[in-house]
Amino acid sequence: MRFDQFIESASRLESSHRELQDEVIRLRRELEDRNRALELSLKEVDSTRQMLVRILQALPCGVVLLDHAGSGTILANDEAQKLLWHPGKTGDELPQPLQQLLRRALSSPTDSYAEEEVYIDMTQPARWVSVKATRVNVSAIESGAQHQLLIIQDISAEKDLDRQREHVRKSLALAEISSVLAHEIRNPLGAMELFLTLLRSQSSLSSEALTWMDHLTAGVRNLSATVNNVLEFYATGSLNMSAILFDPIIEESTEFLKPVATERGIRLRQRCATRDVRISGDPQALRQVILNLCSNALRHSEEGGVVTVSASHINEMLHVEVSDEGPGIAPEHLLHIFEAGFSASGRTSGLGLAVCKRIVQAHGGLLGVLRSNSQGTTMYLEIPTV
């Protein structure tokens, strides 16, 4: 009887063992299935994370995530690194303007702070950025604590465009005012010059009065040249081109400036070998070129000096030179002398050479500096002949 019970117990134990083995196999298979599912899930999570990182790095705006106190940087994409720090530098410390914005955001009762424009001068180059500060919950990082998220966009180009628009607007306003004033001034100047000529013809004037008249004439003609430069610079009309001789233009221009040269004690002379040479040009505009070049030469000459205007015909080109015996043009100024508004002395409008350049180019010619040293300066222009 006991043996039978043993056999029966052994059979039950063997059956239980088989059931346990089957359960272990089932559980192992279930565990393997879950491990495979978990591994697949981890791969998907890692793939999603990599995709999000790529998206984050590809964003055209900067993204910075800070801890809840705003004192430590948790992450910053490449665009944020470029916008906020020097190249190759990383760190937790934000530029000072952003720290001030962040302090305001932290004290705000709302989760989203108004977008602000901030100037960052610690980067190369310095730039304007638009910054939006927002509180976000990042539970995976710190048990649901709110972190500070900064969205940053580079608006330097927009700022530059705004500055350019403002500059153009002011330039147009200045051009309009300058043209109106120049037109209003030119007529009285012409009348003044006429009256001075009539007064000087009076035989009863003393030598002292004649000297005063010469000074007045020189001043009026200097002012007239400046007014004409303003009108020419802001003019929008086309040139009146025709086949003309250039010698009369040089003669009229030097004759016009003789009172200015006399008043400054400078000899103004001309050497022209182009009596029958014709060009296609606008006489009034070209006269302004010679007046400007000669006026510049007179302005930079000392008393007793000589200013020479010469013209020659070389290889189907009219070649004109205006030379003085002044101190020359400083090397650092040579690149800027044809820029509108540039004046090395600060005593002129800085339009003369800019006007000359524009007129000569409109005639298909060249204008430049032939030489400039301590013995003087020679400006030249070349215009095709016909």
C-alpha cells in the first residue's frame, strides 16, 4: 500500500514537473517576445530621438533649453551656438542681454513671455536676434519640473534692410530739399554775378574796391560751382549729347575760375593740343567736370602755386589732365575720393569728384588719379573721340 502511494506521489510530482517545465518554456517564450518587442521599441525610440535631434539641428532658429532656474544650459542646437556664442565656444552662461530677458521671463506669472529683440555684441559678427521665452514641462529630465525654453531667430538681415530703407528715405528727402534749395539759390547767384560784373566795369572804383569785387566774384563762383554740383548729383534727366569741340569747354571753365585763382594767389594755365578734336558729349556737364577738377586743384594749392589743365589726342581718346603743386592725396583717402559725401578736409560737400565720375562714365570715359605725392596731384579723364 505504501509503495502504491509512493508511485502515485511520484507520478503526481512528475506531472507537476512537466507542467512546471511547460510553464517555464511558456514564460521564457513570453519573455523573449517581450524582450524583442522592447528591443524594437528601444530602436524605434532611438530612431525617433535621432530624427528629432536632426530636426532640432536643422531648424533655422536657435533652440536653448535651460533648467527651471534658468541658470544652466541643458541643450542648445547648432544655430543657437552660432547665434549666442563665439565660434567653437560652448558653455552655460548666456550673453548678458539674454540673461536680463530671462530674469524678466522668470518673474512673469504666465508661461509664455512676449517676444523681444535683443542685440548680441559678443558674437562675430554682432547681430540682432528675436527671442521668445516659454516655460515647458520636461518630466523625463526632472520629475515634471518646468524648464525655460528659448526660441531664437537671427533678424540681422531684417534690421539691415530697415536701416537701408531708412537711409534711402532720408537720402530721397535730402535730395528733394537739396534740389529745391539749389534751384532757389542759383537764380540769385546768377543775378549777383551779373551785378558784380557791371559794378566792376565802373571806372570810378578805387583799386581797393576792385580787390573787394574780385573777392566777391570768387566767392560767388565758388558757391555757384557747389550749387551746380548739388543739382547735377541729384539730377534724374539724361544728358544732351552732341558732337562738340572740347577746347572751348576748357577755355570757358578756366576763364570762369580766374577770379578764384587770383583771389588765392595761384596761377591757372592751360595747354591744349586738341583744337580740332571732337567728342560726343554734353557741354554743360563736361564744363562742370573741368570746373570741379580745377576747383579741387585750386583748393589744395598754396599761394604762388600753379594749376595746369592740359589736353591731348591719344589713340582715338581725348586725354585731359589737371595738375596742381599741392601736398598730394593721403594714401588712405585715395579709395574714397570718388564717394559722394567724402571730404578729407570736411570743409566741402564732397560731391565734386562723385559728380565728375558719374558724368565721365556717362560719356563712356574714365576718370582717375594719374599721380599723387608730396609734389602735387594729377587727375586725368579720357573720353572717346568721334
